[in-house]
Amino acid sequence: MLLALTLQQFSDQLINGITLGMLYILVALGLNIILGLMGVINYSHGSFFMLGAYVAYTLNPAVGFWPSILLAALVIGIFGMAFESTLIRPLYRRIPEYTLLLTYGTALMFEQFVRYRWGDDAVRFELPAAFSGTVTIGNSQFPLYKDVMLFGITILILALVWLLINRTNIGMIIRAGTRDAEMVTILGINMPIMFTLVFGIGSFMAGLAGALAAPVYAIQPSLASEWVILTFVIVIVGGIGSFWGAIVGGLLIGILSSLMELVWPPAVEMTGFIIMGIVLLVRPRGLFGVEGLFE
């Protein structure tokens, strides 16, 4: 009986870890797009995740569940493009620390704005009754939205992003621009617009992840600081600029953090940092690190 219970607990935590990893992947891939292709250290990325959750929560009563999630992601994506074109673009010719300091300051501003607009207390984004049920697979039951829909949506988004970066003219231009922006500009390509688009895509993914996570986690201002640190850890573990690194890093940290609940619960929040430390000692560029380009 004890063995069966342990195996069941392991299975449940493994599924929870995969679900958590799916959200980690979405957020980390958005940051990796911005950091790997543009070299921009965007500390406000966690704020875009937080804002995506709050925007979806606010729009849900007016437009419905799925439209609110999609609209929240679009709003954050457009906001990210405006953010890049007005605040980030003037700093491209300066040292990276300028961008880090700027985005750190704006992250603090976004958090205070959220506290002013929605308050300090956590709010809940309720799932529609149609998505609050479970799916039975074998002898186990899995929450329909948390374990099934999130997994499917993440796989779809990952496939679309990979195709965009690797199989379209826009993706080719973006990847070429990261290697030699001056040459691409000479060929008549407007690289500032391309970089704005890249930043918008990364922001869209952060907003989408926040909106999708809203029914699963309590929505509160601290989401920004909690997720941005973990997202940077995932990017470092997987490797800056690597598509597959973001996937492997997100799943690895999600699963091991969840399994740590069974082994040593107080160490759950340390799991990502422990993995990062080990990876940096063995492979400083990350598991799939490719400087500046997606593999």
C-alpha cells in the first residue's frame, strides 16, 4: 500500500511538474527570443507575465474566457512593441547594463501600477464550468484545463514559434540581423522595425503565459519578481539563444521542482538555482547554448 501510494504521488507530481514546465517554457522562450536574438536584458519580462494575468482577469467578464486570454496576450504584445520602440531602442548603442537598469526600474513601476489599479490582495480568475472537470486516462484523473489544455496549447505555440523563426522570411531576416545588422540594413531591411517585432513576439508570449496561468495561480503583484528571476534561471540553464534549451530548461526545472515536494519541500524554491549552479560549473554556456541564434 505504501509503495502504491508513493508511486501514485510520484505520478501526480510528475504531471504537475510537466504542467508547470509548460508555463515555464512559454515565459522563458519569450525572454530567450528577446535576449538571444536582440541581446536585450529585459528585467520587465516578468511584469509582462503579471500584466497578462491581470488584463485577462479584467477582460473575462466582458468578453469571455478564451477571448480574454487571446486579447490579453495581444495587448501585452503591442505594449511590448511600444515599450521597445520608445525606451529600449535609444539604448542599443550603449552598454547592456543601461538596458538592465532601465527595465529593472520599469519593472518596479509596473508592480506599483498594479498595486494601485488592482490592489495588494490576490485575485482569482475562475475557470468556466466546462473546463473545470477532469479527464480519465487509465486509472488516473487529470484536470482538463491545467493538465490537458495547457499542454496542448503550449505545444501548438512552440510549433508556431519554431516555424516563424526557422521557416519564414521574417525569421531569416531576424536571424541574419542579429549577426550583421549593418549589412542587412544595407540590403534595404528596416532592422529597427524587425527588432520591435521580435520584442513584441517575446512580450506576447509572456502575456499569453500569464493569461493562461491566471486560472491556475493566485494573481498578485509579486508574480512579476517571482517569475522573472526563475525565467532567467531557465534561460541560463537551457542556454541563451537556444529554442530547445528553453524547452529542456523549462521542463527540467518544472519537473524537478515538483518532485522536490515529495523529497524535501523546504528546498522547492532552491531547485532551479541548484540546477543552474551545476550546469554553469559543467557547461557555462548552458545545455544548448548558441550565442545569438536559435538552433
